[in-house]
Amino acid sequence: MKYMLLVCGDDTADASGAAPVEPWVEEQGVQRGVRLHGHRLQAPAEAVTVRVRNGEVLRSDGPFAETKEYIAGFDILECDSLEEAVEVAAKHPVASFGAMEVRAFWEDEDAEGQIRRLDAELTAAGRERDFDRAMACYAPDVEVFHPVSGLEQHGIEALRKAEEMWFATLAGPVEREVLEFRVRVDESIAFSHALVRMRATLVGGGSLDTTARVTTGYRAAGDRWQIVHQHTSVPFDADVTGVDAGVTGASANG
């Protein structure tokens, strides 16, 4: 479960003796891994409050409410329970003179499930040799290392051309088996690491059967996820020609 930790300062409190926050970030982020990210905010005097009344945009300088307490920053936590999140918040240096508000994220979607379904789309697209279906999984500005051309492909059209080159070396469907798939989701960004086995018949005869390591970056775009980065590490065999292209197409990636 993810929690928003609102770090609330107090203008009337003496913070001169407070401990630095860096050790807390090191312990909770690097060592325990429960702090995903966070940031300090500018002072309340730098804020701008926006309201809309009867279609008119009303803007005022400063916070929306005049109070001695203010939000000084935030941290995103991932904890097994509210009790664990409270325990992490209590260790924050600002808790000794300010306040820490802990609020759970509204859980209304399964981001990891959406990404796994996106990966399944790549498998189906390869089996059906459906370029449009495969390309729909990628963002327009996608960056993909595609060894068919030996270069990094910038953008969806360049990726499509590399895919067409790859499929031209293969006959029939491409069987894509995901042997291992690990996903890490953090708000609007996610990464996956996969072992992908590819099997197909080569146009010139013979068969392709090889496994690649694929690292993929995703970005939430509106109400769906898209692939924005993909890198494939393939086995090297100096005696094989044509086969290396067969393991690196976008439909081969995880």
C-alpha cells in the first residue's frame, strides 16, 4: 500500500535543534526501501491559490488558508500497513517540532495488472504478425534499442520500419514465451525486467530459438500505460547470420 506523507512545519516552533533529514532518507529509502521519493516545497509565501467562481479564475498570492502550520514537503511511502507508515513518519525529524500527516493512496486501479496485460498484447501481436497491434503498445516518442538495424530507434515510425525488417526474415507466427517477468510501478512510471524466449521459422529455412533479457520502461498516458523505452540484450554468436535480428524485434520484447 502506498501512503502520502505530508510534512507539516510550524512557524511558531523552534526548529534550530532538529536533526537533518538526510539520515532519515538514507535509512527509509536506501536501507529499508519504504520511501520511494519526495521533495521539499517552497515557502507558503511563494504559493499561488487558484479558485474558479462563476467561470472566472480568481488568483491570490499565498496559501489557501492563513495558519501557523503549513506543508513543507512530501514523501511517498510504500508500506505493508498503516502502522508501518506511522512508524516511519514518527522517525522523520520534522515530527519533533511539526506534524506528519499520513494518508493512504486511493486504490482504484491495478497498475501492475495493466502492464502485464500490455506485455500479453506483444505476445499476441507477434503470433498474429499484427504490426498495428504491436505499435499500439508504444508511445509516439519511444526509444528502443533494436539490433536489426544496429541502432537505437527514435520514435514509433522508426520502430515500425525495424519491425518490418525483422518480420521479413521470418515465416509464419512468432512464438514469444515470457520465462520471467518482474514489474516495479511507481506512480506514472514503471519498469520491467524479463527473460523472453523467441521461436519462429526462418524464411531461408531453419528455425529460430533463443532467449533475450529485456528491460522496459513504461509511462502512464491518460488512462493507459505505454512503452517509452526498451533495451534488449541478446546472446552473441559470430557464426549466425540473420538469426540475431530475429530475437530483437519489439514484438520480442517484454
